[in-house]
Amino acid sequence: MTTASDRPLTHRDPPRPRPARDSRRRPPGRARAARRAPPEAALSVRQVLALERVLAGEPEVVAGADHLDRPVRWVHVAEAADVGVMLSGGEMVLTTGVLLAGDEDKQAAYIRSLHRAEAAAVVLGLGRAFPRPPEVMRRAAERCGLPLVVLHRPFPFAELTEEVQSRLVRRKYASVSLSETVRTALTALITAGAPLQALLDEIARHAGCPVVLTNLAHRVLATAGERSAVDDVLRDWERIARQAWGHRPGRSGTGAGSEGDGWIHAELGGRGERWGRLVLCGYRGDAATGRLLADRAAEALVLHRLLGGAAGSWEEQSAQSLLTDLAGGAVPARQLLPRARAAGLPVGRRTFVPLVVPGGESAALDRLLRLLGLPGLVAQLGDGHVAVLLSLAHDQDADALTAHFAARLRAEPGQRRTVVAAAGSRTWDDVPAGLREARHVADALAGSARALDLPAVVRLKDVHLRGLVRLLRDDPHVQSFAERELDGLLGGADAELLNVLRTYLATGRNKSRTAQLHHVSRPALYRRLEAIQTRLGVDLDDFEQAASVHIALLAHDAQQP
């Protein structure tokens, strides 16, 4: 088959692939370099005609030139006039037309029969039956959109059949092999107790494209793949999700994000319900292989979720990953904005209020947010605290809503918690600093004897000296000072005296209150205070000495896990 690179395209030249006629912007991520190339795409009619053995027959496309990208499932040599009844779709039919010569009605019926059978193309070897392309067959094929190719030189059909069949078998084997490789790798990860992210990273490695996990509302729960490619996908996720899957429950999308662009998705569900969707974004291999890969990945994710227990674990992991990255500061806040938007957090013209609830329960806080109708993310942090990021409209009173949230939390049975709040900000870039501030205040409250007396909402200004010491706890000078001041009470046997000292100083040296909290008589408390002063060599009635011991005790407590 000849091609024309420097002259106008003729009917003897299969046309080059044409861009999709779609006014919408092509989904991002497709052109990114993949860490692992997907299997080669299945053979199309165009690719078959470009094979070296076929080119020796001088092929000419005389009809259906706009349909050369059809996939070829098989090659079938047939001379029967009613060959269409023997086809199942996707075949490239090879014929000399010996039984059709001289009968134009049969020729037209032959083409229509192949069209109804959804054949990929028909290849006619010119010779004694047809010395030139038959006009009746050409017109019928053009009307049906069926590629009709004629061979100008004698060509052994057996060679073409052998070549194409062997290539198709190799591709089929490669797809099955990939499927089993993915299944084995994901099963091993699940057996080892790997987290969700590890499974998604493995899927993205095999797919060679960004992978997105969503819930039924198309909110992004987790992603994997090259970071820049993932960011491209998330930046336009709302539009893509709305256009591709907005109101259609089927597996394949259309338009932006369709399988034609390598956007392949599989439904996730079990026990009679659907949970979400796995999306391969811009898969560059064969669509059938991509669907097989997506199905294997979906099976593994469903198994992982069923074994993981809690129904909302993926949503929690998504929020935890985002808020942890925000608070950690390792990733610039601006780069995390697409993830927040894709996760369903309103980010345009909003006031962001970072909250931390020491000892809270993420499920209870999430339910409360939904009950109050407050947009936000909730995540369990690694230190026993729960982070909450509220996203409020500019015309809403952030302080009043924070106070209302805290009051409702305290009204819940078993949820008498203090809410630590950072100042609200209208700038997304300020969110990480706010989360760190709230977390710092929550850490400063840990172990406080006043925990039960604290107001429903606590801010940085409320932790005073304890907050400052908490910030300086890792300073070697502060550590040495604490050990030097408390040296007489740091033995394991003196834990009770240390607790008495902690309560005595936290209550403002109120002996009655201290005796009450420790359930001892006043004389017994006096004896313990005397022992403490003797061990430390200080006079607790002296304000400066008592203050020094108090700071040392705060520093000591701040260093404890």
C-alpha cells in the first residue's frame, strides 16, 4: 500500500488518522510519558493494510476510506455469496469474487450482507473474475461505510491469514498475561495488608496513565500515577465527570473522557450495592485490554474494601491524605487545590476554618457536619486528634458557626470535647499554617488538668505559657532545664508526688482543690507537698521558684508521647 506524503491523498492511499471532531477540549493526561507502556493496540484495518506482505499486493482502498480504524478481530477467506451468515462481527473477509462475477445484484447483496454482519472490511483480489474494481460493489460499500480494498497483484491469501492471525493471537495472549500479572500483584498486596494507595499505585504502573477512584457522586477519593498528569486530570475533573458519566450508569462514557480517548472505567460494588468507580484516564493501549485491566483492578479494590471493614474507609483515607499533606507542608498548598476541589470541597470565594478536636471520633464529627449542613473535610490524624476543615461562604459568620459546631458537639452523648480553632482565612495558601496552629494548640492541651474546665472553643491565645513551652519542647536547653529542676522527682517511684505537684501548680497552688482532686485529707496533702519541696530543694510558697518548677513540669509533660 503506497502512501502520499508529498502529494494529495488518492483512493489508493488509506487516509491518515483524523482528529476527533469534538469542540470540547481533549481530556488531559493522555500525552504524558508512561512509566510502563501498555500492550500494543489491536490491529486495525489500516494496520493490516500496512503489513509488508499486504503491501506486496498493491492494495487500493476504493470505498469506506473513513472507516479504516475499525479493529480486525479475525481474517476469514470465503468465496460463498452468503458469507455474511457465517460471520460474528469484526472479520476482514478475503475473496476473489469468483461466484459474484457477472451478477450485479449478487455483488450489491454481498456487500450489504457483510455490512449487516458487521465485518471490519472486505479485500477483493483482482484477477479473472474482476480485472478492475467493480463499480456496483464500490458504490454499495461506500453507502454502507464498509472498507472495500482491492489487490492489484496476485496475493496468496494464506500468507495474509497466517500473518494477521499470529499477530492477533500474540496480542490476545499479551492482554491475558497482563490481566493475570495485575491480578497476582494486587492479590499479593491485599494479602500483605497493603493500604489502598499501594493498590492504586500498582494499577497505575501497569496502566501507564493516571488512575482515579471516585464515589458514586464522582467525588475523587484517591489517585495514582505521574503527579503532573494526575493534577491535569483533577484540574478539570468536575467538567469531565459531568460530561462523561453525569447521568449514565453504564460502564463506558462518551464525549470528553470516553473510551475512544482512553478513558475507561469500571464500577465498584458488592453485597448488592455500588460504591464507586475506578477510572483509567487516558489509557494508551487497546480499549479491550484497558477494560480487562480495569475489571481486574476493580475486583481487587472490591475485595480490599470488603476485607477492610468500615464502609466509609475510602472516604476517610481520602480526607486524611489531603489534610495530612496540607498540615505537613511538604507539598505546596496550591498543588493540593485540585485534589480538594475534586474531593468535593468548595474552594472558590470561601472562608477556610481549620479545626482540631483532641480525642475526637471522625465518624461522629462527619455526621455532625452533615447534620448542620456545613461543607468540610474530616480526617483522623495520627496523634489521636481529628482535623476538620470547614469551607464557608464569605457572608457566613465563621466564629459563630464554629461556636455552634462546638456546642452541638458537646451536646452529643459521650462527645464532651473541646474544639481547637485557628483563625479563618480567605486564602487557600494560609490553610496549612492554620491546621498546624490548631494542631499545636491541641497538643498543648494534652494532659492539662484544666481539660474538663475548658470552653467549647479554644484558640491559640487561650493556651498561654503552655503553648509556648510546647513549641520549645525539643530545644536541648529546655530539656536540660526540665531535668535539672525536676531531678528529685523523675524516678519511677515518685510518679504520685509528680502528679500531686502537677495538680497543685495547675490549680494555682490551691491546697483545698488539690486535696479534693486527689481524694486525700489536707494534712496528708501537706505531708506530700513537704516531701516534694524537700526532694526538689525549693520553696513552693515563693512565686519565682514555684513558677520555675511549673515551667519545668510543662516542658517535661510536653516531651512525653
